[in-house]
Amino acid sequence: MRRARDGYQYQPIARTIPADDVLEHENERLAEELGGKISTLKHMSIEIGNEVRYQDKILRGLDDDVDRSSGFLGRTMGRVLKLGKGNHNYYIVYLFLFSIFVFFLLYIVLKFR
């Protein structure tokens, strides 16, 4: 409003047709570059998605394996604890003495061979 009162009048710069063609070609070139970059980003995001799905499948399999092995280990430890609480604690002593006897016997056989 102020400019209109002061007698200011807008006078656009006259553009020639070749300048418009240069700008149009520049815009088309930049649009093609942008399209190429967008295409590259699209392919990269698809590959990242495929990799994420593959690793998710591997992790789920690993989780299932760990669950199975922890269940097996838990049952085994329960059996060992049950065995240890029984009245047959002397079996371990007998096993130890038997192993010492076997090693001593092997030592004698191998030494006098």
C-alpha cells in the first residue's frame, strides 16, 4: 500500500525466450536427477526391508532353539537335583573309586608292556 501512494510502479524484467528455454532444460535435468535419486532410495529401502525380514526369521529361529534348550537344561538340572537329594549319595563315591581303579590298572598295564 505504501508503495502505491509514493508512485512506485512494479516493472517486471523482460525475459527473452532463450532464457526460458535454458531454465526449462535445467529444471528437466534436475527433475531427472531427482527421479534417479528417488529410484535409488526406493530400491535401497526395499533391500533393507528384505534384509530385516530375513534377520527377523533367523532371530525367531534362534529364540525357538534357545527356548527348547533351556527347557531341556531345566529338566536335566531338575533330575540332577532330584538324584542329589536321594539316599544314594554313595554312588558318586563308588564311581570315583572305580575310576581311580581303572586308571591305576591302565597305568600298570601300559607301564609293564
